[in-house]
Amino acid sequence: MNRMQDCIIKAKLRANEIELPFQQDVSFIVNSRFTNAKGRCDYNLYNKNCVIQLSKLMLEHCDEEEIINTICHELIHTLPQCRNHGHIFQNWCQKFNQKFNMNMATRYKITDQSEAYQKAQKMSSRARQEKKFLVTCLNCGKTFRRARKLNPDNYRCSSCHGNLKIERI
Ligand SMILES: [Zn+2]
Ligand SMILES: [Zn+2]
């Protein structure tokens, strides 16, 4: 995803400019299941490395500034003394805000999400709700979700041609 790489580079540039001692080689992964959180920073106790997860919804629907904002937030979390949103964390937020005229908050509430992000959240939860039937192959156990109820007499499992069971979820 080029957009993500772009935003990561820009966020790191800003972080370097205010001399934030973040983990330079932190790895980033896209999380397609995040619906409320835009990002998360996980700390590995064994190798002391951080992994930053970014919401796919955000990457696809939010403007660049909102993505950079989220990445900067997570970069602060890579500091050992900034695992929480305490005063050290807040000081770094302020430095970003002052230097780059950003609007970094220490906590993201749903009401703080941009309109674009809220709209994307609604669409994704609707898409999930619409697939309300679970089809299970009685022979191989393969499962998939369907939006509409299908008559199990008319269909067979695509993998093994077994009989199907359908239930509302
Ligand atoms: Zn945070
Ligand atoms: Zn099957």
C-alpha cells in the first residue's frame, strides 16, 4: 500500500524533526479488523521491538493528515516511557502540535474520528451485518458467509460437493 508508506515516511520525518527518540525500525502492519481503533502499538517483551498496526479502514478512507496524525501517535508509543498516555506522552503530542500545527489528542474517542472515518465504519459494519447466513459443509466442514439465504437442496460444497447446512447468525 503506497499511501501507507508515504504517510509513514512523512510521520517519521516530523518525528525526527522534533527529535522524538522513537524506534526507527519499527514495523507496520495493516489490520483489516480494526473498526474503532485507528492504530495500535504492541510491544514485544522478548525482543523489545514494537509493531504498529494501522486500521485498513483508516488507510482507505481518511485523508493523509489524519493518517500521519495516527502514525505520529503510535510512534510516541514506541518510547519505553510512553506505553500509556501519561504526561510524557502528552508533552510529545504538544511538540508535534506546536511544530506542525497538528491536532494530536492523547485519546481517540469515536466522536473525534473524522467524518470520512465514521462513514467508513458504518459501511463496514453494514457489510458485516448483511452477511448473516453461515453455510457449513456437512462433509468437509468448510464454512462461508452469505448475505442471502440459499436453499441447501440446490447447492453443494464447492470443494467436496458435500451437502450444506445453512443457519442464521
Ligand atoms: Zn495511544
Ligand atoms: Zn465440503
